[in-house]
Amino acid sequence: MKIGLIGLGNAGSQLARVLHRKHLGLQAIFSRDAQKVEKEGKRMRIFYTNELAKLPVDLDLYILAVPDGAITEVAAQLAGVIEGGSVVHVSGSQP
């Protein structure tokens, strides 16, 4: 499975590290913070970007690890970028 992770805050960073360390298919990461995403992407040797439109469009799963208030907006932006795959989020309070 090819996985992309959007958001490198506390939850997203930890999730990215686990997915990478366990070889679970993390292929790409996104963060608005250019320095953070570059550092993590180079460390993990995977695709990284701070521009959502540049995420690979052919991943199987996109994980949103963004603040609750940003889920709807980021999901809508992502829908205009990707060609398929499933989208999930790690929030516990948003439907």
C-alpha cells in the first residue's frame, strides 16, 4: 500500500515516524512548514512537499493529520489534486 500523510504536527509527525520505521508504505509527506517537511522527508528518504498540489496523485491512502478546524478545507483541496485512493483523518471529534 502506498500512503501519503498530510500534516506534520504532533500526531502527524509521530504517525509518519511509525509508518516509516515499520515499513508500512509511507511514500510522501506534506506540511505547510517547508523546513520541517524537508527535514523529515530527507531523513526518511521519501517524497516531501509543502505544496498540496504537488503530492503524488496515485497513492492508495491519504491520511489527514491536520487540526480539526482544517479537515474540511484540506480534504476539499486534496479532492482537487488526487485521482483516487482513500482519505482518512486522525481527528476524534470531526465526522
